[in-house]
Amino acid sequence: EVQLVESGGDLVQPGGSLRLSCAASGWSFSRNAMTWVRQAPGKGLEWVSAINGGGSKTYNADSVKGRFTISRDNSKNTLYLQMNSLRAEDTALYYCARGNGYNSFAFDIWGQGTVVTVS
Amino acid sequence: DIQMTQSPSSLSASVGDRVTITCRASQGITNYLAWYQQKPGKVPELLISAASTLQSGVPSRFSGSGSGTDFTLTISSLQPEDVATYYCQNYNSDLGFTFGPGTKVDIK
């Protein structure tokens, strides 16, 4: 079964740091791009960061540039999001999701999410 | 970054009605447009990619069309299980991967 399981969400003070992880299983992880998408309580979906299948190319939303870093370890089938200089507006449910190709970013598989609270 | 807009922001329709949601991109994105459905309290689900390609397992009453800057999602016959918020998303990597603000669909 294709599956994504996020972890690492927590309560953190403004200015603090956190690292999220997303463990993938059920397919050849390196074949697909990956992404982080967040959803603040009662709000819509906001794309955060993305990375291609090999990890050579990354993309970040303007709202997190210079603060968040996406990475992946294809030997461990794991996606990461390093979040620094956290702000109250970063509070959200953070989903990891799979792109539908090596360099394709329509997101066809989603995890259940992990909650980040900045307060 | 590119801006994505959707209209309407919400709608209420009867079971069996044809429902159309519009998505507009601030720049041309060819056909790099995806549609997602998010039911209350659930994880988003990809319905359509490449503007009009239905994902496996998605009911055929859903369809997508458009290219460039203007796109539509159509539900040909609304069903109770279609109550959800629908999001469009640009996935042209030169322009970022912005989501639209969402359209909430209810049953009248």
C-alpha cells in the first residue's frame, strides 16, 4: 500500500525551529517529486515547498523563502522540512504529498498531516 | 508568484444539478492545472491533472477543461457525497505551485 506518514509537529515558540519528517512506503520513492502543503485552521491549502525526485531541484513559496528548507533522503524513503525562524502565521496542519512524476507536481498521494503550533 | 482565483467561493445546488467551478491563473500555465476535492475533516484528493485527465477511481461525473489562464471543473450530476471544498492548483514549475482559494459546495 502506498503510504505517507508525517511526524515532528509540535508546539514551538516564535523564532524557534522544527524539523518535520515524512516516511514513504509502497513505491519507489526516488521516482516521484514530493511536496509540503499546509492548512491553517479553517483556511485553504497553501503550498510550502517542493523537491524533484532526485533532490537536485527545490522550490519554495515566497512566504517561507530563507526560513524553510526541503530535503529528501532517497536511501531512507524520507522527506524532510527544516523550519527556522518560525512565526505565528506558520501555525498549521502540514501535509506531505507525492508528485505524480519525477518532475511533476500534481499531488496524487497525501499523508494525514502533522500539526505545528507556533505560540 | 502566480495568482490563482476561483469562482464562486461557495455554492449550494440540488442533487442532480450540473455544477461548474471556474479557476483563473494570472499568467498562462498551458495545461499544468490540477483539481482537488477536500471533504470536511479529510485529506485532499487529486481529481484531475493536466486540466482534463481524470484520476483513476474518480467518478465520471467529474470533468475538467481549459488551457492557458481559464479552467473549469464540472460535476455533471451533483451527488450528496460531493459535498466538499474544491481547489485548483497550478503546477507549472516555472511559476510555483499555488492553490486557488477554494470553492465550497453544499447541497440545497
